[in-house]
Amino acid sequence: MTAPLPPAAPEDLEIVARVTRAFHCANRIEEGQTFVFDLKGRMDAKRSSAPLCLGIIAKLQPAMLLAQDRAAEGLHPVSPTYGHFDCFDTGIDHGGTGKVYVELSLVDRRTGETVDPPARKG
């Protein structure tokens, strides 16, 4: 069974990609910074705290499409299977400059609280 979308209005919900780990990032992204998106997949630069980086944004784009699809079906937008992403940089140990990892969560914009999917029955 898949978790339903919470009862809040879609405009009151946002998807937050929180940086869980970052090292040697050329764009100076740091752990704890965030990228904030509405349920239509549009990044809100004013509410985001991380510097803009195409390497991580490009990796998040498919997740935003999945979130839109899930929300349109009345499901919790953040897939339980696809919630963690990394940037396109190969990492310093493979000839790149660094690496950034993010975790997605659904957040109530009014309260700032994370909206967890309802517990599964059974």
C-alpha cells in the first residue's frame, strides 16, 4: 500500500532537499544547506540556503517529476524508494572535485515541520 498525500493544500507543501554530506564541493555547498521546491518542481531560490549548482539540480529533476506524478495521484510526493541523491561530480577519489549528497523530505511550509507518510497498515 502506498502512503496518501497529507491533507494540507498543495501550495502549503514543499519538497526540501537537505544536504546530508558534502566534501570538496567546488560550489561550496555545505552539510545542512537546503534546496527548496514547490510541488510543481520549481526551485524557490529565496527559501533555499544552498548555492545553485547544476550538478545536483540536474540529479533532482527526475525526482521532482516523480513527486509531481505522485501528488497528482493523491500519494505522498516523496517516494519511499527514491529519496536520496548525489551530484554528478565523480568525487575527489575518482578525479572529480568533490561530492554532495541530499535527502528529500516533504515539509509543511506554514509550520516548517516534516510531513511523514502515514504508517503502513499490516
